[in-house]
Amino acid sequence: MKVLIVHAHPEPKSFTSSMLHRAVRTFEMQGHDVTVSDLYAMQWNPVASAADFDMRRNPDYLVYALEQRENVAANAIAPDIAAELDKLIACDLLILSFPLYWCSVPAIMKGWLDRVLVSGKVYGGVRFYDRGGMRGKRALLAYSCGGRDYMFGADGVHGEMDLMMRHMLRGTLGYAGFDVLPSFVAHHVPYIGDQARAAMLDRYGEYLTQLDRVAPLPFPTLDDFDGEMRPRERVAI
Amino acid sequence: MKVLIVHAHPEPKSFTSSMLHRAVRTFEMQGHDVTVSDLYAMQWNPVASAADFDMRRNPDYLVYALEQRENVAANAIAPDIAAELDKLIACDLLILSFPLYWCSVPAIMKGWLDRVLVSGKVYGGVRFYDRGGMRGKRALLAYSCGGRDYMFGADGVHGEMDLMMRHMLRGTLGYAGFDVLPSFVAHHVPYIGDQARAAMLDRYGEYLTQLDRVAPLPFPTLDDFDGEMRPRERVAI
């Protein structure tokens, strides 16, 4: 299996970075092929802009997704995007590894998604969810956060974590066609001691060895919608 | 009323940029004081890093939120963050104006949130939701997207848009203590003609003149939770 881990943390000695190292070691011990994109170390540029395109379909008016499609097809997309796109296309499993910033990924990782999940390859037209460009691949969020687990339960103060992360799980990874596996969440990390952290890393490593036994999250199938994306049942009424 | 509009679009001639201009004109005609942070024009740096801090509580290990708190208190936070924080503290209404990228804000705007919504001023400890630092202020998302409105209904292919945007509405703006007003969403923008766009801009302008009549979205009150953020009813059982 080819694993791509996209990682973003501004502190190389952080717990989240230890999660990265544990993941790499775990997969390599299983004989898998692991590639890491460490976005802070790479000084990844997160800003989608006209500078991403060597040629322009419309030089006077930037429609970012349109230029993505055209520039990827013409091998004219910025080299940093092209390199990441190659890694993405090659992988069987994508892991996004990050600390939770405002109930989402840090900006540097959002900019990886904005720039690398290109129209044409990853999605486009009615190619999303179970027809998305990434179908056949699996994806997983692995993140740390400050809150305790019960704060993100159904009756917790923030409601369910997966609802808070719906834009990532469904709106991004599910939309792109990945089979999205249940997230690994390391709770309350800034406030716990070394022993609890070590146990959490063990739990993470163990989870990564059992991914074949985990059912992906349920998302819509486009079979239930017509060509205009209206629910088929409704149309039949 | 002081209005801060934080805007992010890579194309100055875009429809979303027209929304910005309409908002500015509408508020100024009403005699309000409008400040715009146009993130692409400002070449805003979205990457939270150690470079944001002129002094370090812990120079060997970066805990970003901790250094935010300390550096804001010591007036040692990066000047670009300090300038935005001043605008934020001064405003009565915050509008985030953007095109939807992967069911969220573009990375450059995520980096405004990551860097400017600082621990200590905006949130911290048990200061969130109705005890958040931004209480008394209102906030609003105004965004464009490619999908049609029915795709984001309760039985739409993507489910409800506000659920997809929960990380922003509740996890970010609500958490920070803002009264969050219903979003203005411009649907299907890349595929509609000039007339439909003009009508949409009119609808946006009209909405902005009626904000006083709009009820904010409901979020939890911390009165319902104990000091450990467990639901009070549960504790009483």
C-alpha cells in the first residue's frame, strides 16, 4: 500500500509531530511505502492565485477551478502543485495529520487542499462522492485538539465532532470520492502528561494497523440523484 | 455602526468582489463606518508560525495559542496581526466575504482566523460561546458557490449548507462569542448571467439594510454546563 501523509504543525517537537513519526514507523514496519509532505518544513505556499498557472485560458478574468483543469491538462500547473498531485494520484491511503485550528485544518493545510485537489482530476462536473476522482482510495483525518472527548459528544457543549468536521469528512474527502475512515482524534493534548501521551500514540499506531477492518463513513451515492442532482424519489412523485 | 469586512478573492473583478463593493456602498449610504481587509490585495500571510512572536514564553517549544496570549499582552505580536486585531476589536459587525473553497473559506482567510482570533482576547479558558471575547458583536458569512440552492437543502445531495459550515458558524464565530446572523449565500454564480447576478447583488444589499430585524443563530449557553463543561442536567441525575 502507498500511504501519503500530509502533515502540518509549526512545532517539529509537538505531539502531533510524534503522531506523524509513529504513523511512518507503523506503516513501514508493515512493509508499506510511505511518503510525507511536511507542509511547514516544505514552506508550502497555501495561497491559491493566478501565479499557479503557467498558461491562462482567460488571462483577463481568473476562474481558479477552470484554470486548474486547463493547466493540469497542459502540464502548465505550478511545479509545487504538480509534485503534490503526483503523490496524491499515486497513493492508496491519504492521511491528513494536524492540530485542530478553529474546528478545521491549519491554513497551510487548507491551502494544500485548495491548490492540490484540482478540478478535472479530483472532481468536476458530476464527478463527486461515489463518482469522485479519488474513488478507490481511502483517507483519514488524524488530529490533536485541546478539548476533552465528552465536549464533542452528542450532548457535549460543541456537539458531535464529526458534525463540526463535516466540511472535511464529507465536503472535501467524501466529495472527492475517497472512502473516508473514522478519524483518529487525540483529545486534550496540551493538558495531559507524558504517560497519557504515550498511551495515545500506542492507540494511534494500533488503529493504523487495523484500517482494513474499519468501515468507511456513509455518504450519498449519486445513483439516488438525477442529472440535475435532484433526489430521484422526488422526481418520481 | 463600525463594520469590518474581511474579503478574500484572487480575482478583483469577480462577482464576490462585486458583493464586497455593494456591501461597502450599502453601509456607507446608511452612514456606517466601513473598514475592509482585502486579504489578496494585502498579500496577507496566512501561516501561523513562530515568526508571529517578538518574544517567546518558551523559545524551545512552540505552543501557538499560549504565545498568542503572552505576545498580545506584551504588545509583541507581529504588526500585521496587531493591525487586524485592532480592526476586529473596534468593529460592531464582522463580515467574512469569500468564495466557497471546499465547503469552507479559502486558505488565505483561514489564516486570518488562525492568526487574528487570538487566545486571551477572543477566547480562552471557559470564555467561549455566550462568554466569548467577541460577545456584543455580530458576524455574518457572505459567500458565493457553484452549487444550486436545492443541493444544500435538508434532502439535497450535500445536506444543509449550515451543517457543512458548522465549523465556521458555530466552531469559529459562535465559539468566539459573536451573535452570528444567517449567512448570505450567492448560489450557482459561475453559471448564471449578468441579470441574475445583478438581482443577487440587489438581494445582498437589501439583506444588509435589514440586519437589525434578523435573529442570530442559536448556540449553547455555558449556563447549561458546569465548570468542566459537562451538561448540568446530567450532573444533577
